[in-house]
Amino acid sequence: MDNERTSLTRRLRQLPSVDRLLSEEAAPELIATYGHNQTVNALRETLDEIRDEVRAGAHMPHPAAMVDRARAHLEAHLAPTLRPVVNATGVIIHTNLGRAPLSSATRAAMEGVSRGYSTLEYDLRAGQRGHRTVHAERLLCQLTGAEAALVVNNNAGAVLLGLTGTAQGRGVIISRGQLVEIGGGFRVPDVMAQSGARLIEVGTTNRTHLRDYETALEVQEDAALILRAHHSNFRLVGFTAEPDLGDLVTLGTQHGLPVMDDLGSGALLDTTPFGLMHEPMVQESVAAGAALVCFSGDKLLGGPQAGIIVGQARYVDPLKRHPLARALRADKLCLVGLQATLLHYLKEEATGHVPVWRMIATSTPEIEKRARAWRCTLREDGIPAEIGGGESTVGGGSLPGETLPTKLVALPAAHPDRLAAALRAADPPVVARIEEDRVVLDPRTVLLEQERELLRVVATTWAAGTEPPKS
């Protein structure tokens, strides 16, 4: 036992110092890449691990191998957690994958403003301080027919601001069938409570009539607002009824109450020409007389994350001055990106330039052509890829239950879950889906500039085997 202890002590003394490892040939590169302090910390962490391993009976690695282990630590610890991925799932507005990809013009506009200073709150003509609320407002009004517009950081913020600024301390009438919860725990009743407004439920889960609103107005003296919330991510079918927005506006006008319409996704184009059910359009809500219309910038609009409020100036303009507006305000990248995205609609080029709409508008024959090209390339690499029919979905709380026909490239594998995991672990990560024990790739949601990388990742992952790397 004493001999073993003496031998272990002798071996542990052979561990090099941090300074000794810093003299290795690869160390200066680590310092240049990650900085001196981070490199030293990684070397110390590596030495602590090796010390424990030697005590457990492992062999002492060479100092160069220790530096390589320190490099692996640095790469793992300092790798960004927010990374680009290839979306091969067929879900166009994929909430978990960042929702809407941006057009090249939108990215260029955001990159241009990020380089230096900008006119975020500066009036060039007057040579004095301006207001960030003017950015994108003119374009939004021109596109929707609204009198005024305001951009905040997301649609939950838009709804919260609208309720707080219009109905704080008073009642808000809404159908029970519209008390929705969407992704991330956004619940209409909770947001209403946070705004300080009082919830007034009318009707039943599946059927609410105009007379239900009328009855509530007769007994609720402190009502300040009628709220309509789009179902967004679910659909009521069967024995159902809800008043039209126009009827709610007429009723509200009779009682001196504004109507706020929370559209959620917020389409500016009609979805029916693409074989989808009709998604309520912002222009329709404005034309129907809604005082405030709230919707997202990064769903069917196809722009950066934003919450947009459009409507009548006497209701929108006070929200711009509300104290909560500063906490929810959009930054310069959001505003300039939104401007660039809106220009695609004004120039009537959205289906060709806004990725979300380009994906929706892509025909099945076009997708099949891409799928066949992928199959050809993959088979040349020895991968038995197949083509089959399938469905793409819009996603993002839009058009619940609606799908678009597509063509899928299927990768038969003994362990599809392992293959899918290996694809996600690649660089860039490829996110696919599994159907009928096969990994399938949907070309509809893969950007054209990502095709080459996708095929490379699939080929190298297949060649390396389908076991995912150890974490």
C-alpha cells in the first residue's frame, strides 16, 4: 500500500504547471482566440480533471494533449447558445427556431444601421431631437389604412399597453371563447389583470352572441373597452357562434366604447389564394372600425420581432406618451428592419422577397424539383434517400390545422432518433422531423442559400454513422 501511495505521489508530481502548458506550441493560439484569463482557467480545469483521473489509475497524457483538452473546454464553455440552424421541419413560422426569417433587404437595412449612429431619435430637417415613434408609422398607415401606428417590442406588449392605456381600472368585455393561451404562457386573462383592467366575460366557450355583449353593457357601468382576441393557435368547430367585428364596433359606437382587436399573427396578404383558410387581415380590422388593432411583426408579416398597434389616432397617440410605452419600446434594429419589410408589401413584392410568403407561395412542383435534386446528390454520396408526399404547416399561432402539400426527402435509418440527434449536433445544426420511423427533410423551409450546407451536413453525418456525439 505504501508503495502504491509513493508511486501515485510520484506520478502526480509529474503534472506540468500552468506556466509549463502555456509554453506549448498551441497555447499562444488559444490566448489569441480566447484571451489569457480564459485560457489559464481552462488549463487549470484540465489539470484538475487529469489529477482526478491519475488518482483513479489513468495514464498521464502528454502536455500537448492537455492543451488540446483545454481547447475543447474553451470551445464548449464559450460557444454561443444562440446559433443559426437549418430548418428542415416544414414549419414555416417556427417559434422555437426564431419565427420568421428575414429578407435580404431587411438584413441589409439592419446591418447598415448597426454599423454606426442613426436617426433613431434625431430630426435631420430640424436639427434637433426627434421621436422614434415616427419610424415605420407612415408605412403602416399607408398599408393598413389606419390613422396612426405605434411599434413596441412584441405583440404581448402591444396588448398590455393597449389595455393599460385604454381601460386601466375599468372593465373590458370579451367572449369566453376568446380567453386564449398561446405559446410561452401568454394568457389573455393574466395580461388583462396585469394591465389593471377588469375582466368581463360574456357568452359561453363555443357560442357568444351580440346580445351577450348588449346584456353586459346594460349592467356594467364601468366598461371601457370591448376586446376581440383571435383564436390564433386553435379552432372552434361544430356548434359555434361569434359576432363579426363590424357588429361589435357598431355596438361599441352606440355605447361610446372603443373596440380593440388582438389579431396575434397579423396578415397583410390574403392567405386564401395559396389554398389556405382565410386569416384575418389587419386592413379588414381597420376598415371595420376597430379603434386599436394589435399584431406581431415576426409572424405572417415576416419581419423582426415587434408588436404593432394601428388604429384611430385618438386612441393610438395617447399610448405613445404612456409611461409603459418606454419600457416596451422597440430598438433601432427592429424599427429599421420593420421598415424594410413593409416596403416589400408596398412594392407588391412580398411573395418573392419575404421568406415566409415565398415559402407559402412555393408550389408543390417547385418543391418536388428541389427534392429530386437533393435525392440525386445524396444518392451520389451513398445515401438511400427517397421522396414522398407530406404536409408543411404555417405555424407561429397562425392558421391552426391548415397545411400545404409538399414533397419530403426521407432518410431511412435503423435508429432515426439517433440520426436526427446527430444532424442537430452538426455545424450548422439541421433540425428535421421524424415520420414513420424515417428522418424527413422538407425543402419548403430550407432557404436556397442553405441547400449546399444541408446536403454537406447530411452526407458527413451519414458517413460518420448515426450515433450522436457524447455530451
